[in-house]
Amino acid sequence: GDSVTQMEGPVTLSEEAFLTINCTYTATGYPSLFWYVQYPGEGLQLLLKATKADDKGSNKGFEATYRKETTSFHLEKGSVQVSDSAVYFCALRGNQAGTALIFGKGTTLSVSS
Amino acid sequence: EAGVAQSPRYKIIEKRQSVAFWCNPISGHATLYWYQQILGQGPKLLIQFQNNGVVDDSQLPKDRFSAERLKGVDSTLKIQPAKLEDSAVYLCASSKGPAGGENEQFFGPGTRLTVL
């Protein structure tokens, strides 16, 4: 079945460092891909998405490109801030109506000043 | 606009007891989802409603879990009897249209269940 694999955490960075969180997927057809973020004490929020190959999703300085050839959707940010400390989840959704989100295990990011 | 509301936020019970969670989706959202998030894992869909009908409950342990969405608005998720492995955060989400396409899911803050 469909699945998502993302890099294990925690990831610990200093402020202004470059961030990459790797995400690869297994799916039939052409799924939509997502990154969700969960800040401490809050619910999951959609960070960005891409619905077809070569699309780039971006939001709040974060970017991810849908790479079908490598089945990847890595999350990047050029300069992280302390406020980016959170848990990040990669997810996919199949392209058939009614299909649910399938999440990776999450990667905890901790940014220190 | 108000977000997805869930209650209670925390619940501690002993195994074999029963428990119920409540969710109020964003007004006008047709689709409602319940997810289970075990510590260290990503959320896993338990059940998906569109209006008051079940779209997908293939991963719901039906021997102990039940859910309903009366009148196509609020929903309750019940566990009876609870087991230790049910300790998790239960997330409710809603979306304006059916799953798939461009319909973003909005998540509530979750209910953290601890089974002793």
C-alpha cells in the first residue's frame, strides 16, 4: 500500500542554519504531497502542498518540490528561526476520490538562538 | 472563522472503561475525519464521514470503536472497552468538500487519551 518515509529526528539547528527534512513516498499513480506542521500545544496545520510532478510548494520561507523520478518531497528552508521549532509531517493522498491522508512518522525540529 | 473544536482535551481512564470524544467541525464543512496519533507516529485515519454517511472506516477497530455524525455536523468517537494500546491523541479534522482534489483538511487540537 501507499506509504511515506521521512527522516528520523530530532533535528537540532542554530538560528539561521539551512534546513532539510527528507521525505520519500511509495504510491501508485500520481498522489498529492503535503507537509504539515504541529507547533507545541497546537493542532496540525498545512504548511505547503504539491499536486503534480515538478510542482513546488512554498510557504513561510519553506519549500518542497515534487520529484516523481526520485519519489521525494524534501522540505527545505534557507534560514530557520527559533519560531520554526515544531514537528513536521510529510503526507500523501492518493488521487482517487475519498482517499485519506497517509502520514509519515514526523520529524521534530528544535532551533536554538 | 472558528476552527475545529474538540473536547475533552485530556482524558485518563483505566483499561476496560469506556470513553467518548466530541468534535465540532468548521461550519459548512461536509467531510469529517477522525485520526489516531500514537506517540512517535504520524496520524492514522480511523473513519471518514461525508455529511452523515461513512465514506471509509476500514481502519476502525469495530469491535471496540464506534463513531457517529448525527445530522451531518458534530461527531462523537467512542471506545468501549479501552485497552492500553488505545493511549494516543485522537484528532478530528474537517474539509469543505470530499476527500481528494484541492480540499484542505483543518485539524482540531486533539484529545490526549491515557489508558492505565
